[in-house]
Amino acid sequence: MESPTRDRALEALYRRAGVLMREFSTSIPPYRSIPRSLVMPGWERGATLNIELFFDFLQRGEEPGEEATRELVELAVGRVRDGEPLEEVLGRYREGAEFLYDRLCAATAGAERELLAEAALPLLRYVTLVVERIAAACVRRAHDPRWELLERRRTLADALLTGRDPAQWADEPVLAVPEGFLVAVFRLGTGGRAGSGPAELRHRIESIPGVLLRLDSGGWTALVPLRAGDDGSAAIAHLSGRLPPRTAAHAPRFWVGVG
């Protein structure tokens, strides 16, 4: 049975850790390859889950099972799928753990400080466990044909947008290169609350047949295939039809330029 003193110290650390993780989420630099407004809803959810799972582990001494960490793993795999390097995604766990432990050490005393000293090894075990599961999931996904196709599409978009010859794709049966594209550059606003709006906008654009899309820290660039005889007018009209109306609830704030 836990002592009342330890229970109170654990509860105090749990509350303080939640506040600190919210502080950490506002201080971390943005991902290099993904717009912040797309990442933050998942990041906030992941931070909450990590705090809950770690303190449950600290209290009961039992490592979280595969199902308990499934959502965390899927969130991280999604960042890798979007084009962020795996080492960058995993590095956030190390950075978050260091931030949390250092700040808690600086703000605790007495029973809380003693409990925090005991928590150092469990924290290392927890971070290692979650990182291992994320890395293993990414290795498994790398052999998925859908994942490989997504990577090919991103590579093709990179080649076209950086002026490299995509001739290597000329005989690719799945990724035929059109004769021309409408280039649409999306930039997401920084105001307002993070939510599903930017993600929904992205999915609307990604669902255009044959579109190639490359994310970056400010938004994304979409290459919309031009049909024969289209000077861009038809493609622009089609693209405009995918944009949410200005009066739509939760519509994201964004700018789009085409050429």
C-alpha cells in the first residue's frame, strides 16, 4: 500500500508535469517538414497520453502494454509518413524527457524531490520503451507497398519542385508524369486555435486525382496535373471547388497562390 505522503507527492508531480509539458509544447522549434498547425493537435494529445502512461507506470511499476501505447506510436508514425526524419521524431522524446525532469528538479523539494530521484530510472525505461515501439512500427511500415508508393510520390514532387529531371519515373506504371502541372502553394495562418481545419484542408487537396503534395514548415505545395488543352483555368476551378467555404465552421486561415 502506498503511503499518504508518497501519494500526495505523486499527485503533485503529476499536476506539475502536465503544466510543464504544455509549456514545452509552446517552446519547441517547429518540425522542418511539417506545418506546426498540422502537428499541434496530435502533439498535445500525445503529451497528455505520455504524462498519464508514465505516472501510471511510476505508480504501479508495470510497463504500458502495446495497446496502451498504440495511439502514441500511430501519432509518431504519422509524422514520419508526412516526411519528417525518424531521428527528428524520436528526438522529441529525449528533449521532452530532459525538459520535464530538469524543470521538476528545479521546482521540487522534500518528498517530491525524493520521489523524483526514484523516477529517473523508470523515466529512462519508459522513454526507451516508447521509442523502440515507434522505431519498430516504422520499420514494419517501410515494407508496406502503400508506404513505398507514398515515398515515391514525395520523391517525384521533390524532383519536380527543385528542377531535377524526373526521367527516372518515365516508365513507372504507377506514377506517370503529366506534361504539365498547376502549382498551388498553400501557406497556413498562425492565428486561431489548432484543430482539425488544416488537416481537413490538406485531405481535400490530397484527394485530387494524380496530385503530388509536399509538406514544409509553412504549409505545402500541391502539383495538380493539367489535362490536355487546359491552360490552367479548369485546374484552378477544380482546385477552388476543393477549398472550404469562408463561412465553414473550423475553416483554417490560409493563403494559396497558383501558377
